[in-house]
Amino acid sequence: MTSISVSSKPGISAESHRALSATRVAVLLGITIFLAVLAYYLVGVDEGMMSMFGKTVVVHEWVHDSRHFLGFPCH
């Protein structure tokens, strides 16, 4: 029998064409969920709470218009 190579380019093994492993998918999903929750907190829940840590309202002002656009109350 003749074996057929999966790779069309020389030097690339069939291993590099495999799908992502379950561990890598779990890590990427975890990072994505963390960033989504952080963005939701900063836009929707924060209301200037981060200003306690630096006496500045930079985060609040940065997301102020998006809060109103998304329907979150402010002030």
C-alpha cells in the first residue's frame, strides 16, 4: 500500500494540521470570559468605583458615552 502525506508543503507534519486541544480551548475560553466580564464591569457597573484607587475618574469618563448608549444609568 502507498501512504499519502497529509501535508502539501515539505517540512510540515500532519501534527500541525490538528485542531486545537481541549486544554488550549479551555484556556482561551477562560481568558475570553474574563475579559468580557471585566469589560462589562468597567462599562456597566463601575460608576466611578475605580476612582478610589487613584483619585481619578479616567475609567468612568472613558466609558461614559458607551454607558448611555448601552442603556446603563449614570450619575
